[in-house]
Amino acid sequence: MLEIFILLVNRLFVVYQYIILARVLITWFPNLDPTHPVVVFLYRATEPVLRPFRNLMPTSTGIDFSPIIVFFLLRVVQQVVVTSLIRLL
């Protein structure tokens, strides 16, 4: 049963990484309707995580590096959590 939980936790990290990737990709299409339900979902699901890192970064370059930082940190947290859960087996 714990194996299934570990797999689920791991998959949730992966799904969230794909959601962040989708958020990044939609910024490449400026003509998308910002009120479209998918766009709204992507912003609501990612903005609470991305905003604190965006506020830490200088904005003079015009490039948002917060998704890269979040991807890296999510991967580290994923490794720690999954490894810790595996040790419980």
C-alpha cells in the first residue's frame, strides 16, 4: 500500500511540473484569451508558487527565471520526499 502512495506522490510532483511547463508555454502565445478556463487554471495553480521567486529576481532583464528555480527546487523536494518515503518501506 505504501508503494502506491509513493508512486502517487511522485506522480503529483511530475504533474505539477507539467502544469508549470504549460504556464511557461502559454506565455509564448500573447493572443490567448486570458479569461479562458484553462489559462485561468494554469495561473491559479502556479502563481502562488512562482510569485515569491519572481519577487526575489531582478526584473531588469525582462526574462522570468522563476519557473527554472521552481523546477529545480521541486525536483530536489521530490527526491527528498520520495527517498524518505522509500526508506519507510
